[in-house]
Amino acid sequence: MKTPVVELSSCILCEICVELAPHAFAINDAGFVEVLYLDDYSDEDIHEAIKNCPKDCITWE
């Protein structure tokens, strides 16, 4: 199963991913975007979040 990965050095903390897929992405206590653990990342909201990232810093691994 593919998992989204956030390249933190490119992330501008726009929070679009968190807005579009709050069940998969969150801002952690350190102030960075993190991918939350899910059994399945095939949800359309997750794909939209990745597609709409303005810095293209979320990829599949």
C-alpha cells in the first residue's frame, strides 16, 4: 500500500492538506505537517490534498 510522505523542507505550512483531508494530515506539536496513520490511503480527499499542494511536497512512497 502506498503512503503519502511530506517533504518538510519544501512545505510552506499552507494547511491545504489538513483542510482537505483532516483524517490523514495534521499539524503536529512541533508545527509541522504529519501524515496520520490509516489502514488505507486510497480516499479521494487524500488524493485531492496531494494534487492541490501548492509546493508539490506530498508524494507517494
